[in-house]
Amino acid sequence: MMDAMFSAPVGDDVFAEDPTINELQEYTADLFGMEAALYCSSGTQTNQIAINVHVQPGGEVITHKESHVYKYEGGGIARNSGASVRLLDGNRGRISVEQIAPWMNNPDDVHYPLTQLISLEDTSNRGGGAIYDFNEIKKIRAFCLERGLPLHLDGARLMNAMVENGVDMKEYASQFDSISLCLSKGLGAPVGSLLIGKKDFIKKAHRVRKVFGGGMRQAGIIAAGGLFALKNNVERLREDHAHARALESAFNEMDWVDNVMGVDTNIVVVVLKNHDLRDSIISKFNDAGMTPMPFGPGMIRFVTHLDISKSDIDQTIECIRSLNV
């Protein structure tokens, strides 16, 4: 990946003249059967650009209460787009069409904001890397089409879902009006995300990216890392998932663990019996050279990725079993 970055041809992306970025955008759009893509610096930026294009000030976005677009993007929906949020309490970060339907505001009632966008997250970070049931996505898509609503996907870890769900990428992507895809998670690129959609949508997104200060010049150097990741690091995500399941099994053996969220992909969320021990347990892992993070009261998150080897996992399991809790 570094060799690809050091040798990448570059140009001025503000003028759409960077050949490496153009190749990355075209490759990604073709991969998902979409018309166009836009390279940005982060998943937060691609999500916030998409929301800004889809909604008008005073509109409302329906999403899960633990969704990244709401919880971890600095209040961007309100700040950047002047929109409000309707938060739903779904299953491990996932929402269903039955939950969405009752919260569609009456467009003829001036007391309520106009419902203008549905946003999903696959996999769900706060849900411990949970994967959406594709049949549920199709139901939500049909609901959106019936009501003329766009459907956005925060696909920060979408490729983790794709290697597990068995769905054709193009069929999957056809359910959405816009998709945000991170290159800097399990795919291993140092920076960058892509926003994917139709040509007219991406044209508008390009303008919003400029307004948000996201226009970059010779950024092909970093885009080359993302292109390499998409071409080489997708199928190997299965290794990360196997490593995560090994950690899950080890934690389930411990009497100080209440439960582990079902491991679907590369995120392991451990719930402790004694919530007060969270920080001291994290400190013990830190002392052993491991860096899990607090994830809520009594909860610790571990994430596997391409820099975590089988020997690293074995060492972590040894640490888990030897902890004096």
C-alpha cells in the first residue's frame, strides 16, 4: 500500500484532475453499480455531505438513537444542515420499517418538521458490528420509494458486512440513494472515505464538499492507499472476523463477564458483571500493550483489523485468561 501511495500520479482534485482519485472514484462506483463517487477525508464528512444534499433546513432525519451520524459527528446534522433528528430504539443499532412508519410526520401539519431522510448504519458500531438483514433493508427501501424519501447508508464498515451477508454488492447498493464507505477502518487505508450515488447527487455533493472545506489538491497520494485497500483487502476481512470470534469465546469463559454482544464481524463488545471495574480492567490490558476502549457503563470494545495477527490474538487470549479481576 505504501509503495502504491509513493508512486501515485497526482493532479488537482478540486478541478477533478487527480488521476488516482478519479480512478478510485470510478472503481468504487463500478464496484457497487452506482453512477459516481466522491472522495473525501472522512466518513463523518461523507455522511454530513449526504445529509446536507438530501435535506432542507427544518427537515427531519430518522435514524437509530445510537447511529454514528447522530451520536459521533459533533451535532453535524443540526449545525451543518439545520435539520432535526427523530431517534428510534432498534435492535443493536438497526431499525425496522415497522418502527419507522409511525414517525412519519404529516406534511400538512405545520407543527411538525418534514420527514426528509432515513439513515441506516451497516455494520452498526454501537451494535457491536451487527449486520442488517438484507430483507429488512429491502422493506425499508420499498417504504421510502412509496413516500418519496431518500435512503442513506452510513457504510463505514460496509465491506465487513458484505463479506458475511452473501449479497451481491450491486444489488445491495441499489437499495440506497447514497452510501458512505470508509477506507480507513478494516480495509486499512490511512485516511479517506467515499460517497457513492447518482451523478446529479454527486455533483451537488461536490459543491457541498467545497463549502465544508473538504476540497483537496494533490490528494492522490492518500487516495492510492484506498484504491489498494479496495482491490486487495476486502476478502481478508474474514480473518478479522475469525479473530473477533476467538476473543468472544475467550471472554465468554470468564466469570467476571456478564455477556458479549453477538460477534457478527470485527467488533467485540464485552459487558462486565461489575460495571465499576471497567477502567481498572482496561488499565490491565493497557499494561499488557493492548488498547481496548470504554464503550459505555461497564462496557469495553475491542476491534480486530489487518494489523492484528493470529499471534496477537493468542497473546490477548492469554491476557484475558490471566487477568486478576
